[in-house]
Amino acid sequence: MRKRIGLLAALGAVLAFGQEDYLARAKKLAAQYIGIDSHIDTAQRVLIDHEDLAKRTVRGHVDLPRLREGGVRAPFFALWVPTYYHGAEAVRRTLDLRDAMQRFLDSHPDQIEMATSAADIERIAHSGRIAAFLTAEGGHQIDDDLAVLRQYRRMGIMAMTLTHFRNNDWADSSTDKPAHNGLTEFGREVVREMNRIGMIVDLSHVSDKTFYDALAVSTKPVIVSHSSCRALSGVPRNVTDDMLRALATNGGVIGINFGEGFVNQKDAELLMQAVNSISFSKIPVLNGKALDDYAAREFHDEKPVKVFATLDDVVAHIDRAVKVAGIDHVGIGSDFDGISGPPHGLEDISKMTQLAAALLKKGYSDEDVKKIMGGNTLRVIRAVVGK
């Protein structure tokens, strides 16, 4: 019996050492690649609660210390505006978010700087700082005006999702009833203009028809910044295998979303029940400060939820996307600070090296992990921005 216990202990020690070896290897790799997360919603915390992300915080999933710990040196900060902000109000809210992020950047130039190109990202990351890449999350934020789109690009907003939770005037969303059969002609014009000015087209949140319409128009690689695989988790925000193949043909990248329902089917069923219970008629028609106060109450009412999802579920979605689209077309788009229930083992952005370790354990090579954790998305940035 004593001999058997000794053998079991030795086996346990070998297994533990093996796992630690993967983590040590992942941390060593993280010092070599530029980790990119193509979607976090942390800007809301900066605007609404004036949080100083330069310090480790007790709230949320992201701050500068945890970004460094997780090896994520170039996060995409989404300037998300809820779809109940209409017209000029949506533009105003975008500017408020952009101003909040600028004030944060100006306060900590020794730790973070805005990036507007792949070269910027490399320069800033190699200086030991965080490269902030700003994006807009919802085409309603341009108020149907290409001049507003161009102005956003001049302000350093480098990507935009064509829709968010509901349809806008020129594109159908994945979580609304179709109104346009995909993109309208103006919607196609938006995609062409984004290509022209060097702004990344983001196809998360769009309907399947909008997805294919945008790919038919775009002459540049696109991203699906924070979605996962519908074959494994049946929510409409995820993409089908055929969509993954089309994305690969375009040269684009999908950022795998960690959120509740996106990576585990049990969570997906609960998420869809919650989505179907939403009554849009209860959303008030407000403007200015009253609308901002309503948004703040919604933000603070968001409570953590228990999930079934685990780190292994995220690995399974990455693996599926790699098998279908190819290793050059998969990245990370966690949706941290925009999700209520991160997976067990990936509780915040500091755990990204745990994900890299899990990929190594799965059999992915060092070069494969470098591509998934940031290299593929950096390639798209370079291809679209042109430098």
C-alpha cells in the first residue's frame, strides 16, 4: 500500500510539473509576441465610473497591471454605444467615450499610448507600454453620415462593427428581425469607405446576410472581433463553418469570444432565454444627461452570472475555428468587461497565459500560439491600415 501511494504521488508530481512546464513556456512566449485582444469593453468603466485602470482594480476584468500579467500588450478598447442612443445622441456618446479614453491616455503616458497602425503597436509594445487600439461598436454611431465615419478615423478610431444588438438604418443585426435583407446600398458604401480610409470592417453582431454582403464588397481583410463557433454553441452572434471558410478566403480573422453562451451550449440556452425576454418597448426615449443616467443605471445593474463554460470550452472553439478556417485566421476577442460570466479558468485578462498554456498542451506549436494570441490580428491591421 505504501509503495502504491508513493507511485501515485510521484505520478501526480509528474503531471503537475508537466502543467507548470506548459505555463512557464507560455509565459516565455508571451514575452516574444504582442498579445492582442480584439474586443474589450473597458472604456465604459472609464467613462461612467472614472476608474483609473493604471492600478489593479477590484472590479471588472481588465486594467493595465492585469493586461501586462496576461501578456496582452495591444487591446482593442471598444467605444460601445447602446442602440437606444439614436442619431446625434449616438455620435455625442461616442465622443464622450473617446474623450474619456484620451483623458486616461494623457494621465499615464508612461504606461499606455494610443496606436493607429501596426507599426505603432510594435513600437509601443516594445517600449514596455500598452498600445491602445480604439474601435467603435455599432454602425448607428455614425448617424448615417460618412463624414462622421471619416472624422472618427481621424480621431484614431480604427475599426467599427457594422451593427450592434439591433438593426440600424443600413444593416441587419444578428439579434433583430431582418429589415434590409443584409446591407443596403448605403451600407455597401460604408464598407467601401472604410476600406478606402484604412478602417477595419468588423462583422461581429451582423446577420448572416449582412456578413456575406460585406465580404462581397470589401477589398480588404475584415475581422469578426468577438464571436465564436455556432457549431459548438448555437447563438446567432456566433459564426457557422461556412462563414469561417468565407472569412479565410477574405484573409480575415475571427476573435474567439469568451462570453456566457458563446462557448458552452448550456450557457447558450440560458442566454437565448434572456435575450428573448427583452422588451424593446420598455426602453425610454431620452436625451442628454437623462439618457446617460439611464445608461449608467443599466451598467451598474449588470450582475455577474454563474456559467458552465471553462477554459477548455474556449480551447475547443479555437480548435474548431483553426480546423475550419486555418491557423492564419483565428485570434482572441474575449469581450472582457462586456460579459457577465467569464469561463472558469479565464476569469480576467491576466489569465491569458493560461490559455496559451492550454493551447500548447493541446499540441499547438509555439508559432501557432503566437499567431492566435496576436500575430494574425496584427497582420490584418497592417493590411488594412497600410503600414
